[in-house]
Amino acid sequence: MKLLIKNGRVMDPASKLDAESDILIENGKIEKKKKNIKTKADKIIQAKGCFVMPGFIDLHVHLRDPGFEEKETVLTGALAAAKGGFTTILAMPNTKPVADNPDVVNYVHQKAKNLAPVNVLQIGAVTKEQKGKELSDIAGMAAAGIPAISEDGKSVMNTAVYYKAMKIAKEKQIPVFAHCEDKFLAANGVMNEGKKAQELGFPGISNEVEDTITARDIILARRAGVHLHLCHCSTKGSVAMLKQAKKEGISVTAEACPHHFALSEEDILEDDANYKMNPPLRSIEDVEAIREGLKQNVIDVIATDHAPHTAVEKGMSMRKAPFGIVGLETAAALTYTELVLKEYLTPMQMAEKLSYNPAKIIGLEKGTLEEGSIADVVVFDPSKTYQINVKEFAGKAKNTPFNGRKVTGKVIATIVSGEVVYREEN
């Protein structure tokens, strides 16, 4: 099948191309990229005024499958991803059973292959059942195709166990994705520690909860020689340590989530669990540090930490409700609205952080629009202004604090291996 994308503003971070061009896709690959391509095509996408970027890659998604299919499934999560412009997503291992062995990894990969419109890669847990005591079958999962290991949802508090895992990851040439949280310091906190928590009467989570483990993990990764990827950074301390680690030549990257650069603790006005996430919404000072970290390329990636929950769970008080919000269908618009329009990022940096850099971190031959590459592409209209509406979400869950928020920028087409898997209805 031939697919022709006409007159888009093509942005390819791999070649630094930023110019109006056509793209011809044939047999799942980018066949030609130049102005005024004249050929017969089975489908034509008119992209005048739109950004044409490599398909977005989300390094941090919770699909809840297996075990919590009432919240999300491989299929519904993949549909949400397609609508959000993501052509590849990485699923975190805190499922039931935990993805700590090749069987669970193979289950997710096979289910995705059969049902999902986008590419799904299952991350492996660091320890068995994520209990932090005994290492999971990292070698077996690496053979099954995991892109990384992570204990996301918690940190491995036993430093010796974690260090052994890092050495195995180094041997298998996969990165370690670190959720940095000292569970003892976090205690029963539900939001950022500060005046706002005191005002609302909630126990707080201090910056040190994240910062102490960020420091530890950087030290351990340097010793093990493994690549460390810091998940959902939220504090100015994490940004400062990341900057210093990179300066020292340590192999470390990091991601920030849209909620951590678009919201602060000041946006929490009442007991609303849609504002409860881990790490929590931080101070305005922390938010600015995250934005500057992205601007200066200290933070390499924008990821969603897509964390679906049921309406019943999120209808409870913040004291009892689970942490997390959905993000696959809002990330691109929030990135453009909060970072590009406010001149923290250029459109090219947006493509780098949503596609090119994530691909490099996991060694994936994607994140580019070069001729001959796999045709994973997103067409994004930067002129569309609208209100986010959870009733229009493709995913199962609707737990987001962004419902009703006015944003600019919308995905109008998502293409995976040359197939249009999502098209915005006019």
C-alpha cells in the first residue's frame, strides 16, 4: 500500500530536517521524502500547516494487563496511545501477576501483536513479585525482548539487591528505569509537603523522598556501569543532580511528565483524587526547574506515566484513593501548549523528547523519518484549540485533572508501519 503525506512541516531530529515536504510511504517504510512527490497513492493525508514527526514513543505506561483489566487492557491502552500520537509504548511491570518472568512478558507481547494498533514492549520487574528481596529472571526476560527493567511504583530499598540487578542489566545491555522514592520517608503522604498540604489537612511527601533515592541510584549506576533512566522527575534537586551526573560523564537520562510541568500543588483546591499522583504535584519552584531542565536538554524525555484507575477508586478521598492519572491522550497537546507555545521548547525539541530520545535510550531503530526507516509517523496540527473532554477518550479510564482544560495542538493522524491506526474525524 502507498500512503502519501502532502505538504507537512517535516521535523526529523535524526537529520535535523525542519522543512515543508511530502513523505511517500510504501510497504511499511518511508520510501521518499521531498517536495512535490508526484505519484498515485492508495491514501493521501493533507498535512498543510501540520507538523509531521516521527511517531511518539512513551517510555512509561501502565496497561494494567494482566490482572487489572477493569482499569485498562493492552487493547484499550493501545487505542489511547494511537489517539495520542504514540506508535510505541512501554508497559510497566506492576501487573498481577507481576511481569517478573518470560511468561508474562510473552503474554503481553503476544496479546499486543494480535490486538494492539501500536507497538507494545513489556518492561521486566527488578525483583520477584516486586517484593524487593529476590531478583527476577532478568536474563530470561531479556531473551524474551524486554527493553528495560524497572520496579516502577516503588524503589528497591535493598541496595545490594538493586546493585546486583544493575550488573545483570549491564551484561544484557538494557537500561534500568528508576522510580525514585524512599518509602520510609514517604510514609502515608498523599501530596507535596508544604503550606498547601497543611491548608487541606493532608500528610505530605517531601522533596527528599525523591532526592535521596535519585542520589543513591546515580551512585549505584556509575559503579555498575549501567545506563540509568530516571522516571517522572519532579524536584529541582533531581534536576540539579542529573545535570551534575551528566557533566561527570555518567550514563544517565531522565523523563518528565506533562502533569509535572503543567501543574503545581497550587492547582489542588480541594480533596480531589484526580490530583493525586506519585511523585506528587510539587511547588511552583520545582515546576520551573523541570521546565528549565527540559529546555536545557538536561531532561531528555517526556513520558506520560499513564496510570488508569476506575471512577470508584478515584472518587474516594485523596487519603484512600490510588496514585496516578491517565496521560496518553493529553500529552502532546499539553507539551505543545505548556512548553512550545511558552518557548521552553522548540517544535524540534518536542519531537526529540517525545520520539527520538526515547528510541535512543532503549536502542530502538525508530524515532526518525529518514528514507528506508519504519514508517511510524504522527501528524500534529499546532493550530487546533479545544477543551480536553474525557468523554472522548479512547482508553477505559478517565482519571485526569485536565478535563475541561483549554489546550492547543491536536494529533490528526497516527501511522504505524505504514498503516493509519488513528485519524481525527473532521
